[in-house]
Amino acid sequence: MLPVKFRNLIPRLGRDRGFIDTVTPFNSITSDLEKVFNRFMEDLDIDFWGGRSEALSPDIDLIDGENEVKVIAELPGLTEKDVDVSISNGRLTIKGEKKSENEKNSDGYYSKECSYGRFERSINLGEGLDLEKVEAGLKNGVLTVKVPKLQEAKREIKKIAVKTE
């Protein structure tokens, strides 16, 4: 059992914020750290529990095929005017801006919801790609970028037998 003077320093669970509103050094430290952590995560546009902010950052698949590298990105609601695709130093960068407005005016009330946000994703594609023949297309909210491989970069795959030792 802890001595009485140390027992007062340990915060006890309460109903509202997790601690009873008694003044202890831990209450202010916990509150300050929580504020700093939340500001830091907001600045990085990262949702602590879900990884990155799902509202802004598109899901991307990278497929390294025999003849080409294919990148597929989900960009629902965007048009080709909203998306910028570029390759520099072997990195594919997809930038864009999502804009959404929802307006309702009926039965004596008016509401308007707007959301805006920019996103940027970069993927390392590697070497040996033919950057002169890159193709990109956007159909039904799915961006597909195809980057053909150079003939000399196509690797021969050699199977290696694994033996039990």
C-alpha cells in the first residue's frame, strides 16, 4: 500500500474526462500532453486510429508486372482537371484537390455543407522504366497509371530450390 502523501498524486477514474476533478500534478500534465499530441496529429493530417486521414488520401495499389508497372488510385468524384500526375527521379506523385458541396433548400430550411482538401501521394517506382511511354487514365473515379519497363530492365526470374537442412 502506498503512503498517504503519494496516494493523492495518483489520478482516480471519474465519469466525464476519465479523472476526478481533484487538482493533482497528473491532471495538468495529462491535459497538456493530450493537447500537444492532438495538435501534432492534426498538422500531419493523420488519424491516430486509422493511419492517414481517409477523407483526403487516396487508396493506391501498385502492381509490378512483367512488362509494366501499374498504379491504381481511387479518386471518387474527381475529374482529370482535379488531378496532377508526375514522375521525377523514379517517384510517381499524384496530387489533387477534393471539393464537395451539398446544398438543401426545402420545407422552410436551408443547409449547405462544404468540404475541401488537398492530397498528395508519392510512390517509388524503381528503375528501368520507359518514361516516354507513360499512360494515365481516369474512369469512374479510378486513376490508372501504366509505366512500361525497358527491354533491358525486364528481369529473368530464376527459381531457386529450397532444401531442408
